[in-house]
Amino acid sequence: MELRPVEKEEYSFIEDFVYEVLKNTAYSNGLAEKALVREIREKPYYFQSLI
């Protein structure tokens, strides 16, 4: 497995992916999680690192 930082061009895809995974679950419609992913990225303390 190769780990790498996410490119800004991939942000929308990842948000949509989170939504698609969760939209038909019994506990979520996926919208809150999609918004949370975006909100976290917009915070000044958000940074990407490889562990």
C-alpha cells in the first residue's frame, strides 16, 4: 500500500465518496459527514502528514 498526501483536486471526489458510502445507512444520510470533511479541511490547524 502506498500512502500519499491528498491533492486539492481530489477534495471534491473524497467528499462525494464519503457521501455515497453513508447516504443509505440507517444512521445517516451522508450530508453531515460530507460537510464535516470539508469543515475540517478549512480549519487553520488542518495539515496533511504521512505517518
